[in-house]
Amino acid sequence: MLKVAASICGGMLLIIMVASLKGTAMLNPPSPPVEGVGLVKSLGNVLFTEFLLPFEVCSVLLLAAMVGAVMLGKSEKNEKFE
């Protein structure tokens, strides 16, 4: 039963991959890169001018997630003094 399900899923995956790559031959080649694209300096300028608020919100959320992960991973010592 498992082999039949695996072969059906594999066949469906193959059909999806062939269908998604079918029309790629008609696509135009990419244009030459624009000046300054991919540089860290231009990325920094965009992050700290146009997207400053979302950048800061994401940084606070990541900081909270790191603190939460440390608190959850920390083992508690239950020492009872009797």
C-alpha cells in the first residue's frame, strides 16, 4: 500500500514539474543588470530610508523570539529542601 501511494505521489510530482517547465522556452532572456543592484550599500540605503519601520519591527520580533527560545530551552532546577 505504501509503495502504491509513493508511486502515485512521485508521478504527480513529475507531472507538476513537467507542466511548470513546459512554457519556459518561450520566455525572453533576462535584461542586463541595473547598476547598483545586489550591492550591500544600496540594500542598506533602502532598508534605512524606505523600509525603516518594518525593519525595526522585524528586529524587535526576532529579539523577542530569541529571548523566548532561551527561556524555553533553559532547564529549571527543582531542588526541594526537606
